[in-house]
Amino acid sequence: MKQESISTLRQLASDGSEEDLLNLLTRFTPLLNKYARKFEYEDTFSELQLYFIQLIKHFPPAAEHWNDGQTVSYIAKAIYTYYIKLSKQNTFQENNILEFNPEIMDKTIVQDIEQTVMLQDIFSYLTEWQKTVLLLHYIDGYSIQEIASRYHKTRQAINKTKNQALSILQKQYK
């Protein structure tokens, strides 16, 4: 039984032949295993297999004229690049795992609740428009000009609303 070339198998697999796709996958399993073993993440091999299948189905059109060496080189580089991407994602996820510390969590929750109640109390003296202007300017960091452009008003009108709101708050909390 004569083995077909990788380029031929790739072309047939791209055209929808599941048998040829499985044959290609079997031939490239050692490469996929090589990169999967470098991870402690148990689903890496499956992710690499899925990527391999997508890669074969979406090969560049110029590949029709490639020989086996060029095809294998392209696949190997693509798998390596995907391995690097997975590695970076895995590192990012490991770095962003936080330890659970009940003391910190309790203090944070209490502070958040206190701040929320305080903001509700402060804003109860203001109109919706005044609240919006203050939040956009002081919390979200928009400039007066950006707020004016966003709401199709003049810079002076926004500044006047902001100053009125601050004046109301100053009277209430003096």
C-alpha cells in the first residue's frame, strides 16, 4: 500500500475528506504530543488537535503548489506559534489567580457598601443631569469639553452644571 504525500492528503482533507484528515492527524500526532507534554494543562492535546484540524481546513490558497517539505514546515511553524499563544494564555491565567483572604474580602465589601451608601446620600441632593456630569467628569475622567461634545451642549453649560452641583454639595456638607 502506497502512502500518499502530505501535500496530497492536505488537499484532500481541505476538500472535506475525513479519512485523509484523520490520516494527517495521525501523522502529526507526535508533533502535537511534543507540545502537549510541555503543559500541565490536561486539555492541551485536544486544543492542539482542534487547531490542527482548523489549520488543515483553512490552508492558504498558494499551498496548492507546495511540496511536502513546504507543507510540513508550514504546519510545524503554525503548531509552534499556537503552542506559544497557549503558553502565554496559560501564564497570564496563572498570574491573575488571586488567593482568597477572608479578612481582605470582608474589609473590601464593607468599604464598598459604605462608599455606595455615601454616594447615594450625596447624590440624593442632585438632579440626574448634575449626577451625570459629576460622574463623567470626576469618576470616568472625561474633560468638560468631551462631556459637552458628547451631549451636544456648550462647554460653558457643562461647567455651569458642574459648579451648581458642587455648590449644592458644599452647602449640604458644610
